[in-house]
Amino acid sequence: MKITAAVARAADAAFSIEEIEIDEPRADEILVRVVGVGLCHTDLVFKAAGILALPVVLGHEGSGVVEKVGAKVSKVKAGDRVAITFRSCGTCDRCEKGQPAYCRTMPMLNYIGMRPDGTKALHAGGADISSNFFGQSSFANYCLTYERNVVKVPEGVPLELVGPLGCGVQTGAGGIIRSLACEKGSSVLILGGGAVGLSAVMGAVVQGCGTIIVLEPHEARRKLAMELGATHTIDPKASPDLAAAVKDILPLGVDYAFDTTGIPAVLQATMNCLGSHGVFGIVGVCPPGTPVPGDLSSVITYGHTIKGIIEGDSDPDVFIPEMIELYKKGRLPFDKLIRTYPLAEINQAIADQHHGDCVKVVLLTGA
């Protein structure tokens, strides 16, 4: 069938809105009519880095309505409302332990731009287009996905907005709630006030953290962080010495730090903000070759932990419903981060997000 998609045809060029073709769902596939899809920094990193063969349809925070299911699909049926997340195999040792973010086949299922058998699900003019990004490629009004990717969304929740629960929000909130498991009354330094960082703020409030500090250069995002429950914010332009600024607030340093920036200098400076036995969780995408932050002798002396985190250590079948319940109770107001744009305005949305005019973009397909 013919669909409308935002296609990346060159690493340094804008997305083009095109009519392309999508395969009928195979036995293990699900065709979803996408109503909204989050714009994530990871999409842009993959586009710019040329990791996937071009042209490609990206997008990995989709939400929509199931249109068709293959013969082997039993988890959902046509008409079900779903959020779409990353793909995992469900059978390896990590998946069986409830750690699908560390699935042994994660790269093959999410990052190669094709099905594991080498075929591509999208086509234009007789040529293949790279597909299956995070098992979905949802910068389109329809996408193909899989049972492990989808989580049902109850009525009464805005379907077009829930896609970011599948990646950005679960990475930030899950990083605090699940990965670091910050205790009630503990202190946390959150580096970056974008969608992931502000989701971490909400997660810290859920956990009952006593001190929540956010480092963020944009004034509007610092203000929003305070509205969401941060106790302090730091403007790096006004306070370039991060450790001094943090220790003005907590002289003994923080119990936890959570980086969303991937900036090497910020990562290194954060090690001096940790208190004794502090834990530093990192989700920010770093430049290739970035060294592990800190000095080993100091890490040993103070018992510091440096922890890499993928998708907030989340099991989406468990954590996405938990986040939806928190949202319904007013305890995870992730919709406050979102500004919507039509899919056709994806390039303007990228520019606005880059300039700090909005925190989290959700593209509406009009489907």
C-alpha cells in the first residue's frame, strides 16, 4: 500500500515528504496507522552519522491504531490503540530476566535499517528504502512493527502524545526510577533540561528525592524544570564551575548524577560533583572515542559508580503502563514537554527544537 513518510535521502539534507510503498505485514508483523511520533535526538544522530544506508525512514517513538496483524500475532488485534517502543527478541537471557533494553540481538533488531533477513519493508520507484528502525520506522502515517514493540494504550489517554513514552520519557524517568532507583530524600544532579532530562526530573519527584538540581543553559527550560519539581537550577553560562555551583547547594556533593548531554567536558566535571559512594548514570550520546569520565584512584577512594543506561533499564510491557498510570494521576505530566507539528513540518520542528524553542516535538500524521 502507499503511505506518506518523511524520507532522509542525504545526511546533510532536509527530510523530504514523499509517497512511498510499504509491504503487507508478514506473519510476525503488525501494521499500525501512526497518529503521532516523537522526534528524538537519536533519529538525527543516525541520519547525520550515515549509520544506515540512505535513503531511510527513521522514527522510533510512534503511537497509533493497529490496522492489520500477521497470522502469528496474538498480543494485539485490529483497532487496538498502541504505543510503539524498541524491539527485543524475548528469548535471550537478558530478555528472560526482564532486561530487554540489553537484548543480545538489540543492534540487529533496531539499528541496521532492515529486517534481520536482509529485506526492507519500504520502497519507492522500484528501489528499497531502509526501514525497521527500532523495529518501526514511524516517521510516516503507517509503519510495520512487532509484538515486542507494542504496548496497549487505554482510553482516556491522548494517543497522539504517548509515543515518547516508548523512548525519551522512559529513558529519563526510567533512568531515575529503575536504573538509579534513587531513594526518598536523596539528591540528584540532572545534566540537561531537554525531554530526557525533564523526564528525569519528573522521575525524581516520583521517587521523592529531596534535592533535584538541573543544569541547563536555556532559561525557559530551567523555569519548566522548577515547575515540574526541581529544587534548584544552574545556568552553565553564569556558573561555569559546575562542581562549585553544586557544592554551594550541597557541600558534600550529590548522591546521584544523570547525564543527558553526552558532552565530554560536562561528564568530566560531574565526577567532582559526586559525594561519597555517588552513582553517575549516563544516557547522553557521546562523540566516538570519549573516555570514561573520572580518575580511577578517585573512583576507588570514594566508591563512585559510573553506570551506562539504555532505555531507562525498562521492560516496556511493565514500565509504559506504570508511566501511563502515573500520568493519569497527575504525577508524570509529560504532556507539558510536548509541542505538536504536522509531519510535513518536520524540518521546521527540528530547527525549533535545536534552537530551544520547544522541548519535545511530536509529529502528527493526520492519519
